[in-house]
Amino acid sequence: MPTILIADDEKNIRATLARALTLEGHVVHEAADGAQALERIEAGDIDLVLLDLQMPVVDGLTLLKRLSERGRRPPAIVLTAHGSIEKAVQAVRLGAVDFIEKPPAAERVLLAVGNALRLEGLAEENRRLREEAGTEGRLVGSSRPMRELAETLRRVAPTGAGVLIVGENGSGKELVARALHATGPRSGRTLVVVNCAAVPATLFESELFGHARGSFTGATEARRGKFQLADGGTLFLDEIGEVPLDLQPKMLRAIESGEVERVGGRGAERVDVRVIAATNRDLEAEVSAGRFRRDLYYRLLVVPIVVPPLRDRRDDIPELANLFLAAACRRHHVRPKRLGTGAIEALQAHSWPGNVRELRNAMERVSILAPGEEIAAGDVAFLAPMAGSGDGVPAPRGPFDLAAEMERHERALVLAVLERSGWRMTRAARELGLERSHLYKKLRALGIDRPTED
């Protein structure tokens, strides 16, 4: 839940805002002056600040100036008295995302808070992607596989041709797609990303092609699909192998002819879209098994790009790890740390089944938990593979709840299959012997949430 700091010297206003925000599920802290607010922000874990401009000790504008000197800081919404619009404008120039006249209406505050948190979430996602790629969107690495990948991107990006990106989970397929878009002829237009593994089968057609008003229960208004939203730009279809077989002919037509038809629509719409697809599945094997259309496969396979797994470019690990570690230290407001020789050797010896994503998460962990400024080999010992527990399942000692034990083991089994399949619901359902819709129901029953994508 987001944590919000209310900095205002008027106790009644703090109480009113705190009550409204708490009811919306936010965690709320209060500060009666700018000095208290600065101290609380420096302590970390503040996602948003509601900031009065007129406060004792340190006023709002001074606080914003001090925060701006810190670089990364929580977004601020300023509260200003009537007639102080000029100061509010100054606050916006210092980085405030919005301003509200006092006395603040709860509805106006909640709307501004929601908008600010959404914008900050998008900004954080952009920062995360830049950090995963390196600096300013640059793909990091000077190993031979990365040099070959960079050369391929240099040749392919300006052409505007369709691309099929192949690589393991966490290897950076989305980053390659973003690099293709950013350096291609459509860089000034929209990039629309669709994670096909996360779209329920029943909503695929509407999600991709849109729907007309009244076309099905709940369609209270017309809606554009991802193809229409990407018109003039690029459409990135991640995990393309998860597209239902019966929808693949319509996708093929959209890619080949540039025509899409909404669910319940009365005619085709023209779109101009560059399609980039990605998969970690063997699509040729899927074609042979009858689970993926051959004509769509060859239409996507105009230019194949293979993203190397991290274990095939171990020379890049020190540079990547140091970048991720520095970024994590900044993000968590901890003192800078560095990797020692032993830690680097341990990182290069690891097999990295989770690829670059696993490395970034590992550096996130040591940035928080490692006690010293130099990361030692022991600080990354958690990367060692866990020993198996054998084939037998020991019974608990004494009385126990059989139903709870069975649910616990079922949950662990489902999670293991989901992790192994990269959270691709179609493959996981097939492996578990379930219908895809039944798998979604089981996840809800077992209280399993899909992890946030990084």
C-alpha cells in the first residue's frame, strides 16, 4: 500500500486528509512543519507528500528545494491558500506534480493522489527498464554475444521489418523490443506492449482488436484494441505463443493486410503497425504439435533475433551487477556498496536460470541485507542451489489438519509449475492437466497472485 506523508501545520486539515486517505487503503504519516517532514522523508518509504506551502521552521518551497537537491525524491502535491497561486506555480517549477487550494476537498485530493501515484508508477517502470538495460536504455555488455546482438539491432531497427525475438525468461526480450522501437523509424510514435500470457483467453479478441458498444455483456461503450492504439507506431506482442489457436487467423490477417475488425464491429479498420513478437517457446515445435499456425509463424519470422542467456555472456556479469547494485542502493537510500573479487567470482560461477532479471533481484537483495560496504562471496551465498529433500514426504508429528496440509502442498506444486513455465498460463494449465479457466479459479482459491513483472 502506498505511504503518504501529510505535511501541514493545521492539525484539523491533517486529520481530515488522513482519515480520507486511510479509508482508501493508504498508509499515512503526519508532520507539523517542514523540518519534521524532511526528517520523515529522509527516513525513506514515503511514496507521496501532501505539502503545505506555509509552514513554520522550514516552509514548503524551501523543503521542495532541498528535496530537489537529493535527485530521487517522492512526488509532492502542494496545498496553497487562496491567492497564493504564484507560489504554487513556483512549487510546480521545483518539481511538485499538482497543487490544491485550501481548504482541500477530499474528492479533489483523492483524485490528485491517484493520478500522482499512477504517474510515479509509470516513471518507476521506465527507470527500472533503463536500469535493466544499462544507462539511458543502452543494452549493457561487451561480450561477443552482446556485440553480435547490437550489430543485428543496428541493421534491423531502421528497416521497420517485423521481428521475432527468441530468448529465455528474464533474458531481456522486452528491452530488445524497446531498443528496436527507439532506434527505428517509428521512435516518435507509440509503443504498445501486450503480455499475451497475462490476457484471459475469453478477452483476447477484444484486447487486441477492440469491441463495439453492446457487442457482449458489459460492453457499455466502444473500445479500441491494442492494434488501434499502436496505429502509426509499434505493437510488441510478448509471449506470442500464448495466443489462442482460434484467434491466430485474425491476427495473421491484421499483420498481413493492416485491417482489424472489432468484436461486434461492422467493418474493418485500417491500421499501420510494426509488429514485434517475442517468445521463449520453440514455436517450430508448437507448429508441429498443431498448437500454433504455420502461416502465422512464418509471417512473424521475417527477422529472428536470439537474445543470449546470461550464462552465455558471463563476461558481462560484473558490469551488469555493479549497475544494478548502484541503482538499488540509490533506490533504497542506503550508502553505496561495491562488489568484491570473491563476490564477482561467485556471481560468474552461478548458472543464472532467471537470467538478467535474477541478477537484478539478487543485487536488490544484497543492497539491503549486506552489512558492509564491500559485497563478499558470503553475501551472495543464497545463490547456491538448494539441496533436494528426497522422494519421501515425512508426515508431521502429532495431530495435524489434513486439508490444510494438502492445500499447502497443492499450492507449492502449482507455484512450482508456474515458475517453471514462466507464468505462462496456457502451458502451466496443460502441464497441470487443467483448463486455462480452471487454473485461474484455482489461483484465486489458493490465494496465488501473479508477481509484479520486472
